[in-house]
Amino acid sequence: MNFAEPRAVALVDDDDDFRLALAERLSLAGFEVSAFATAEAALKALDAGFAGVVVSDLRMPGLDGRQFLTRLQTIDEGLPLLMITGHGDVDDAVEALRQGAYDFVAKPFAFERLLDSLTRALEKRALVLDNRRLTLAAGEANLDLPLLGESDAMVRLRGAIVQLADTQLDVLIEGETGVGKEVVARALHNSSRRRIHSFVPVNCGALPEGLIESEIFGHEAGAFPGATRRRVGYIEQSHRGTLFLDEIESMPVPVQVKLLRVVEEREVQPIGGSPRPVEIRILASSKIDLEDAIRAGAFREDLYYRLNVVKLRVAPLRERSEDVPLLFAHFLRRAAAREGRSPPQLTAPVRRHLLEHQWPGNVRELVHFAERTAAGLDLDDDAPSADGTLGLAVRVERYEAQLIDEILRQCDGDVGQACAILQLPRKTLYDKLKRHGLKPAAYRPA
């Protein structure tokens, strides 16, 4: 699922000339306009999934603006309505605001005034629709195979897991830190007939260097000083099940030599003991390209080719950004449930972060962000770093605001001229103006 960016406007006005002119102006500004001469006609076309806002005249034959608002609220209470009023109808417009209208503009009005209100109303509508999608997606997610996502990369990965699950093939899983390589390994194990036996994960990078051989292969009592009793290593613990060697690129080369025998012969020789057979499936993962490690002399080529019977790549989040909302919804609901509370509603800063952030820490970073959000911690984009300096993102934002401010001054607030100088689409510039709190009218000569 993707976050929506609503651009639709339902324009309702019985004045044909005014409706036609305003619809054309809104279309030129990048909105998707549907124009109606009566409220009754608009009601037939609108439903709770309408991805936009409604702009309506207050005084109309048949249903007037306030009656129209009441009918809209029965369809969708979260659908914003902007009221257009005559100069003498301000009192009625204020009453409509109390009734639930989003805003009103009084004729005659500057188009920028309507545009500013429309932009804010669309942001509000986006939050309403996205919160509904997140709630629905989190409730419908299939958690039996915890690899959520609708991207092509995740669809292919899930298909490969189903296809490989009951084979005896060893699998090499590649992907950056935090993408969920162990989740893939567990899914392969849990989808196979081996699931009734042990899944043994081994983080090769976390094992003490002097004990890694003993931890993986085991040892007999008296095999070395301090070995007072026999230890069953991880390989034997995974007999008839699955051995998952995480961060295998961290395994010392001498240990790789012994592992090669396990991979080739399916037998293990504990320190101080004799070889004995094991019936296991081996899954290995790496956060780097092992071929680079081979060229650097840090990984054995023969072991690589024996482990690399089948290779699965887990794509980083930046390559499947469409999966971020669904994953966030799942992690947010899970974090909130742990605290015994309902998931909080999506806010504008959180939504912007989900849309714009590149997630270098991948799924692990997204989990932590969801947990902070569930705990009610504010997203502070302007927080300085530990040494008191501002981060690159904040500096870029401030420079962008300063540059746009200078161009608007140069252009006397002419948005079209500013778009040409900055080489930006009008919609993009208006989005940036809103984010930085800049108003073109403030730059125009008195």
C-alpha cells in the first residue's frame, strides 16, 4: 500500500460562469476537479473514499451549503468542506464552521487564499485516509509468514520461500543490516517439514574469537584445559532441523575450513572427539557481497560455492518504499499492544517522515520508530546532535527555505516566475511554501 496524496476537488456552485472559471484555475494549479451545479448532483458522486476535499457555495437553490454539509457528514465525517460565501453571509459561514465546515472564503477572494486553505485541507484529508488504510492493513495482514509487503521484491521473496521450503537445498541470504535476514531464515524453517525440530540461529560476528570453534562444533570433556565436561555445539543442536549462520562473513578462515567439511560431508567433529553424522539444513546470511570478501582473502571460495546453492536477496527499504506504511502499521499496532493501549493516529510529522526518510537501518530502524511513536514520543526533526551541531537534513531544509525566500523577494511574490527560476512544478513549490510557512502574498508590493 502507498500513502495517498489527495489532489481531487469537488466544486459545487450554481453560478455557471464562476464555476467554470474557478474549475479551470484549480486545474491549472494541479488539482483534479469535478464540477457540479447542485449539491444533489455532487452527493451522487461522493463517497467515504473520496480522495480530496469539497468546495461549495453557501447560497444555492435546493440544498444550500449548510444542508449540503450535514448530508456530507453522514457520508464521511472526515471529508473537509470549504465554504464560499458572499460578503454579507459571513455570519452564516461562521455558523457553518461551528457545524463542522473546514474553512470559508468570502467573495471576492484572492486565489492564493483559497489555494492555501485547499492545501491544508488536503493534508488533513491525507491523514484521515492514511490512518484508515493503516488500520485496515494492520488488521488484514497475514502474519503467518512475517514478510509483509506488496512490492514486487517481497512478492518474489515470499514465492521463493514457499518454493524452497521443503527442499533440502542450502540457501545463502544476502541483504543489508536490518532488512530481516533472520526473518527469512525462520520463514524457510517454519514453512518446511523441519519445523517440528530446532531452528538454531548463530550470530558468527558475536561469538568470542577464542571460543567460536567450541561453540559451533562442540568439544569433548578434557579436550583442552578448562573443558571439564562435554559441550554439544550448535551444529549438533540443529540435527534434523535448521542451522542458521548469520553474518557468516565474520567467521575466521580456520573455522571456515572445518565448516566446509560439515557442508560437504554432513558430519561434525567436535574438538577432541571423532566425526559423527548430522542431518541438517544450512542457511547462511551475509550483509556484504561474499565475492568481495573472497577477493580480499577473508572468505574461502570453496565454502562460498557450496553454501551458495540458492541465493535469496532481501531488498532494503529504500528499494521498496511502498511497503513502509504496511510495515509501520504492523509494528505500531504490535508496540501499542505491548503497552496495553490503542495505536495512536498518524500525525503530519510522522507521515512526512515515513514518506521522505531513506531508512538506512531498514526494517530494524522502522521498528524502533514505530515503538517511539507508540510511546507518544515526539518526532523532533530540529534536534541538534550530541556536539550541538545540526544534522544535514535540517541544514538542507533551512537553506531551501532561505533560497525560496530570496527568490520570492526577487519576484515580488510572483509564483509563476519563482517556479521558472527554481525549475520546480507549481505544486511542488506550493508544497515547499507550506512546509516552510512562506506566503507569496507577503512579498507583493503594497
